[in-house]
Amino acid sequence: MGDYRYCSFSITGKGRFMPTEQADPHIGEANKLEVVEEEQIEVICERSKAKQVIAALRKVHPYEEPVVDIVPLLDEGDL
């Protein structure tokens, strides 16, 4: 982000999920709806490092399937 490094944004909220019989949940039980406090963290990284960042996240995240959204950013001049 220009002359800034290590930019991120966090927001807390309630996450909802229901593990299936095939799941091995860190929290909750199969076929039971769970509601938990969660933190969503948005970070910016170079495209060349994105796969490495995602692999590191999956390695330390306690859930089986963390949500990862990838949003490419455009410079205003490219519009």
C-alpha cells in the first residue's frame, strides 16, 4: 500500500456452521449448528507470495477449512 507495510484490517463477528458426519470439527459436533465468536482478518500481500501466505495460514489455522477469499487489487490509474 504505497509507502506502508504490514497493512491489515480485522473485524469480529459471529460465525455459524454445522459439521457433517464426515467432518472432524475443532469446535462443535456433527449435525449440530454452532455459533462462535470469530475474527476476520484482511491482509495485503504481493501476488508472488499469495500461495506461500495461504499455505502458512492453513498450517496454523485450527479449523479444517478456513475461509480464504482472494481479491486482486487494481491501481486507480489502471481503471
